[in-house]
Amino acid sequence: MRQRIVVGMSGGVDSSVAAALLVEQGVEVIGITLRVWPWREPEESTRKFGSCCSPETVADARAVARRLGIPYYLLNTEREFERAVIEPFARAYAEARTPVPCVACNRDVKFGSLLQRARAWDAVAVATGHYARITREPATGRFLLWCGRDARKDQSDFLWPLDQTQLEAARFPVGDLTKEAVREKARCLGLETADKPESQEICFIPDDDYRGFLRRRMPEAFGPGPIVDGSGTVLGQHEGLVNYTVGQRRGLGLSSRRPLYVTALDPGRNTLVVGEAAAVEVDRLRAEQVNLIAIPALTGPLAVAAKIRHSHEPAPAVIEPDGEGAVLVRFERAQRAPAPGQSVVFYRGDLVVGGGVIGRPEAP
């Protein structure tokens, strides 16, 4: 009996080729697009959906499925996406944190609710177009997460919260390919998405205008407050903490002989703290909500390379337990502006040891 796998089809080239590769392997493939955003607003049709589940996206995914000869369905997941991704995204900004919505989407939607549906359809796994790889360690049976072969496109840092059950049921068919190889494969197969440009937007926010999105959703979060330096001296007034993130320099509206950067956001006092460049250099941080993949538990110090944002080059560090569900990360050299709410991901070479959410700064 053939394996059945559900493929999350975003309408892009990566998920299209992921589906095609599984078809070539003789897998019974079901294509799915998740409708995570309302069909109705705003009135201009081309701006209704952001970059996700637009008419064009759905049409492209359906066309690819038709060419591959697989069934295709559009699922309404608005309510669960609101609960699992959008509400936490907005709440994080209200709490002066900078969230990564793709992390929550992968954990709670693609390999959460969609995986549950897939199992109800007797599917063994959910596949996506992520550039990452999964293996199983023979000695322990533990599932391991690795970077994608194409270092420029690696997306393993968005997958660190997946637990062993989710990793067992996850498939990343393009993880061993480069982006150009994926496009060439799509061209050879005549897939409509072969040369489709990539979107860098947050999928549910039109034009990547997250401030406009948040202003419509929670205008109360844009209340003005003081901008202070490290000693508490008031230097000016901010326009709502949601407009700022740690390390930001532009848009502060301050006059100073030396460049000033956001060093902290204090939602309790609605205060923005700024300082000179050295003030955003951090040699340690606390990671919360930690998920370990390569090891069952952290029992003592472990040397890793820690990545504090998607575009960041992993830096040598040591992690050690720091209370239940948390670790302390000590860098060999200070890192610039780790932002609370962002992910910190731990690597040993291409192997993902685990990751967590950046919490409060730790004083030396």
C-alpha cells in the first residue's frame, strides 16, 4: 500500500517541487492550501490577502496539482490561524517583544492542526517546501533536524520548536537541493510556479505594513511615552512602543552628537530606552520556551553556535540550564541587539541542537 502524504502548497516554487518529488517517489500525494486570512477585506481584490491564500496563490497551487495529477483542496483555517499565530503576534508586540510568526505557524498550524487532519485522512506525514533536512539517529531512534544543503536558503531556524512526534511526521523534499536546482526542476516539469518571485513579507500582512496592521487591531498600543537614556534622563517622546525594536537607530526623532539606538522597551512604564552603540552589545541572554532536538535534556554546559536572527551568522556560545524550560546563553564575543521575542537557535555544525525565545537581557 502506497504511503499517503499531505503537502502544504503555498503557491510557490518550493512547495510545488516538494509535491512533484513525492509524486516521482510513488507517494500518494494530496495538495493542500491553508486559507488563513479572510476573503472579504479590503475591497480592492488584489490587496485582500497579503501574500497568502490570494486568488493568484490558490490558482497557481491548483494548476500545479492538476499538472501533477494529484487531488487538491483549499482548507479554511482562519480561526485556528487567528488563535495560534495572529493573536500571539499582536500580543507580543503589545508586550514590547518582536515575534517570529513563522515559528508559531510551523509548530501549531502546519505541523500541528494540519498534521492532525492529515492523520485523520490516513496520511503518514505533512510535507512542505522548507529548506531543511531530517534524519533518524540509528542508535537512539531520535529524529534530528539539519540545515538545508543550500546555506543561503536554509530555514531550519523557523523549525526549532518541532518535537519528536512532529519531526517524525515531517517531510522536506527540497532540503537537499539548492534554490536554482528547485527552479530548474520546476522548469523541466513545466510547473507554472517555476519562475515565480519569492515573497519576503509576513504572509498575513499586506505590503509588509505590520505597523498599519497593528494600529487597526490595537490602536491603544500606539500611545506616546518618554524616551530616556540609561540614567533615566528624558530625551524625547516616542509614538508607541510597537514602532520600535531593540537595536533600531532610525526613526527615533532625537538629536544627538552620537548615534543613539534602542536598548530596551519597558511596557510597564511605556518607556523607550536608548543608548550608544556599545549599549546594544550583549554577551549573554536568557532563552525561554526552549525545545531541544538533538539531545533529550541539557544537563550541563554545552558548546554551540547560537543564531539570534534569521540573517545572523551563528556565533560561538555556551548554553547551560537556567531553570525549567530555559537556558542561559553565553557568547564568546558580544552580539549586537538580540531582541526579546525573537528566536535563538543552537547549532553544532549543520545540526540543530534546539532553540528558544529570547527573553530578558542578562547582566554580566
